[in-house]
Amino acid sequence: MESFAERIKELRIAAGYSQEKLAEQLGITMKSIQRYEKNCRPDTYVLVKLASFFNVSTDYLLGLKSYEEQKKERSNKLVGTKQLYAQYLKCLNDYEIAEDTDYYWIELESDHIGGQTCWAGWADEESKMEIRVLRPVIPESAIAMCTMAKGKPMVLNSELDAKTFLVYGGQAIVRKDICEKYLPQFMEEMVMENPQTVMERKLLEEYELREEMSFKASEIFEGDR
């Protein structure tokens, strides 16, 4: 297995950062980076900053995961070319927020696409299925909320950013015009169950389960008599 020093160096080089530039990004000295790449481990505060910057787990950096888990996390980040990973980190750490334009919060997982939406109408006459569309968000607030709830999002301001997002997935705060032009699938209407219908169904399922348990308990009681 690779050492801590080898993992830090590999990530730094893949990101296209010199030791000096990485130190500047993290607010530490270049000598500190040099020590880490000679296998001197940082304190907890810097370790978390390194993991956050490269968007990997601290367990990955410290080699505390199994070989298969280490291999999977590495492949999830170091996919494609070094330029691709560098662009991914740029979207995470070195972005700008454009003024006077709307942003959306979107997500891309292996089994679905979605985002922060608002109600836009009913898809059926019974009002059981609702139509939802992406809603504008305040980018700074959305980034802070996403970081706390789901992890650091990518910020997408260009075609290259959008293409990088399609490779890595996860959470993103995307400029409206970029989403419309390069990620049109996220602009489509989303049809989903009315939350009230979902709640009613769950309550009914819970009631039926309790009735079944009560019936079985009464059968057991009658059998014991």
C-alpha cells in the first residue's frame, strides 16, 4: 500500500499544484508540505484541510481503509486525465460567483438526477402527482448548506465545468445559463408523488401493520387459554 506521503504527493501532482501553490491554498508553509511528502503526518486540523481540499476522506489519506476501499476511493477521484481532476478541484475550491445571474442546486447520482425544486403544477386530476422544476438559490447560502448536509459542492460556471460534473457527479451549484445550455436534462420537469399522498400511504401502511400485529397477538393469547 502507498504511504501517507505518496498519497499526498500523488493528489497534489494530479491536481497540477506545486508545493508552493498548495501551501498557499491551505494557508500553511511550503516546508510543511515538504515534510508531509516525506511522511511526516500533520496535526488533525491540517489533515482535515488536506482531505477537504482534495475531497477525499481522512481515512484514505492515513491508509486506514482496506485495500479495496482505498482502491475504490482513489479511482473515484483520479479518473481520466490529470487535467480533469485539476478542473474538478477548481470547481470545488477555486471558483467565482457571478453577479446578477441565477444559480441552481443540482445533484447527479448513479441512479437519479435532481436538485432543489419548487412546485409547478399537478400532473394528474387527483392531485397525487406533482410537477416540480429547479428553483433559483442564493449561491453562497446553498454552498454553505450543501457543505454541511452533503459535502462540498462543485460550482459550475463554464462548459468545461459542466462536463467535469457529468464525470464526477455529486452536488453542484450551477449558473442558470450553463445549466440550460450544457445540462438541459436537469431543466426538464420532474414528476413525483405529492408529499401528502406519500404521508397518507405511510400512515395507512403503519396502521395495517399494527392491525396485523394485534391480530397475531390475539391469536397467540387465545391459543394459550
